[in-house]
Amino acid sequence: MSFQDLNLNTPLYNALDDLGFKTPTPIQAEAFNVVSSGKDMVGIAQTGTGKTFAYMLPILKNLKFSTQENPRILVLVPTRELVVQVVDEIEKLSKYINTRVLGVYGGTNINTQKQAIAAGIDILVATPGRLYDLALSRVLQLKSIQKLVIDEVDVMLDLGFKHQLINIFDILPEKRQNIMFSATMTEDVDLLINDFFKSPERVSIAISGTPLDNISQTRYKVPNFYTKINLLTHLLNDTETFNKVLIFVAFKKMADRLFDQLDEIFHDELCVIHSNKTQNYRLRSIEQFRNGDNRILVATDVMARGLDIDNVSHVINFDTPIYPENYMHRIGRTGRAERKGEALIFNTEKEADAIENIESLMNMEIPLMELPEEVTVSTELIPEERPVIKEHNNPNKRNKDEDAPGPAFHEKSEKNSKENLGGSYKFKIAAKYKKPKTRGDKNYNKRNKKK
Ligand code: AMP
């Protein structure tokens, strides 16, 4: 496909010529018609794939010249660095178009930004906090916003911006197009999509399900968290083989829990990155791991995405990602520059379905290894692993009616009472890999029980 196929206009072609861009990247080719159609869209793409132009090309093509002061396009991004970068990209692309672009972010003088807004703008690029402050001050009017782009949604939610996003949704015109981009699919992203978007179209550049030949993979079936810790400790004790180890977990809580366990033994060799750590802490951790001062780095998916570190000897999946794409991203952190790399995955019985999805995506089975004899199998369970105790025939137990909320309970607002059906992505994955999945999918079971 060439840019000619997208039927752009002369000013855009000239700008692309100046930039020396010859063909659209896959995400640009995929997203163009969806964004042009006006439908809500969720794009799964990492930085570096050309995602900024993937939404800006169709938006700029269709944006009519206007002298009105209020912005018509709002782009929300998680960091000030990204505001600067996105504004820069838009300016390059709109070089021959009369478009007014402005970037705003916190930590700088709000009055200067108010003046710039009052002068009139078409496209506003902002971090959520500053955007909300400006909207509350009434200098910024959002009533003309036609399109909302949220970039790096996964990072935004991981940084805890969910409520700020919801506040912003509330003050935007209801009739608008929502376009969002996320590099990783996470449960938080899925929930946000289900709650606030109208059956968005998903656009993703198919991640290759073919792992590199130079990455060898191994799987261990492990009954519980503490046995995983025992296995991990056993492996990490072999400092010669496991000389640069990146350990992945899905959530920051689990990252901290794992860090605490490992810290007792591997104190001087260990560092961690997740979004509750400050930017400085994260940068220091990555640097110490990169230069070899620390042998072991514990990281969450969102934070470690795109990490480019040489000579990672092992990637250890301490948990099994429910989105198989995340597994591909994780193991791709080793075996870089054609060096040999090893990827290990620990899975409990509960994670068996996720293993099946990963194996379907790769079209291969991950070789299973026996737990080494030296590894103690623990019977201790973390709270999430403990069975839920159901009490029968307990005379002191209150019955259901008594438990019902009394008048002090407020009705949920209409918006919040909306039933979250959830799990749509999981169903898509199941359909994609042609596996009818009922067992173990709590949303599916819940829905069917209701019928
Ligand atoms: P992004 O993923 O939006 O951060 O873009 C990554 C880099 O690719 C940026 O420096 C863009 O300027 C560049 N880029 C975007 N589209 C193209 C294209 N079609 N051909 C070559 N480079 C591109």
C-alpha cells in the first residue's frame, strides 16, 4: 500500500515528501479507514510503529479550516515529554495546512497556556491533570470537541489517571469520536473500553506469533506462589547461568510482593520497576540492570514494554499473561541482536487456559520441565489462592434478605449502574484461536447463569 491509496490531499502529500516518508506503516494503513469512518477505535500499537500519524493523517485530512476559537480535536497523553513529541509530529505533518496546534501540561505556568488557548486553537494536546484544570477555569471550552484521542492508555491507567479520564469524559460533548491507542492490552484497558466506548473497532498490527529461533522456551507447572518463589530462588542461585534476568509480573502489587520475597536473599543484586516508583527510581533501576550492577530486574508489563537492554540471559514469566501478545513482548526482551536467550514460564493450574492461548498463538507447545528435586513444594497459600469457605447450616449466619443494603444506600447513578459485561477481548481471543472457552471464564459463567 502507498500513501496514494489513502487519497490524501496535496498539503499532506507535500509534508510527507518533506519528511521522506514513502509508505504508510501497517498501523497507519489499518487505522486510516476506521478513523475516517467516525467510529470509535482502539488501536493496539507500540511507540515507534507510526501510531501518531495513524490517527493524525485521517484527522488532518478531514479537518476543515475554521476561525472558531474552541479546539475541535483533543489528544490526551500521559506525560509532558509525549505532549512535546506529539505536537512536534503534528506540526511537521500540518506544515502546509493552516492548523493551530497547542500542547499543554502541568508543572509550567498555567497563565501563559490560558493566553495561548484564548488566541484560538484547532488541536489541543494535553496531559489529563492540566487539561482538567484549564477546563475548570473556563478559559478552555470543550464544547466543540469532535474527536478525542487517548494515547498510551495502558500507561495512563497504570499511572492512576483513570478518575481524571472519567472526569474529562463527563465534560466533553457526548457526541464525539473516541480513538484510543494502547501498547499492551491489560485488564484495566479492557474495563475502560467496556464502560465508556461504543463497540469500538479494534485495530492491531498482528504481533508475530513466531518466536525467534534463538530464544529457547521452558515451562514449569507450579502449584502456588510460594513454590514459584522456591523455584525462582533455586534457579537464581545459579549466578553463572542466570547472569542477567528480567522477571515479569502483570501487576504492581505482585511486583512488590515478589521483590519483598527475593530481597531477603538477593538484596544487592535486585531492582524493580513499576508505575508506583518515581521516574528517577525507575531510570536508576533500569540503568543498574543495564550496566550489570544488578543482576535481577522485576518489572510489570506496562513499564518494561520496549525496554531495549542487551544480553538479557533469561526472561522469567513469574505469572502467565492472559493476553498472549504480552508473552511475545516479554520473551522478546531476550535473544536480542541474534544472541541466544532463554524464556521460562511458571504456571499454576489456574493459568492453564492462558498457556493454551499462548501456545495457540505460537502454534507450538512450550516444552514442560519437571520441578527440580531440590525445590520444596510449599503448602502455604497467599490470600488470593485460599479457597473461599462456604458455611452451611450456620445458625448465626444472616440470610440474604438481611444482607440487602438498607435505605442508607444510594442508588447508583445511571452511568455507574451500567452492567459491565467485561471479557470481550478474551472472547475474541478464544474465537481467534477457535477454542470454545466456557470453563474458568467467570464472566461467561455469570452471564449464562442469569439466563
Ligand atoms: P510513533 O510510533 O508515532 O512515535 O512514530 C515513530 C517514528 O516513525 C516517528 O519518528 C515518526 O516520524 C516516524 N514515522 C511515522 N510514520 C512513518 C512512515 N510512514 N514512514 C517512516 N517513518 C514514519
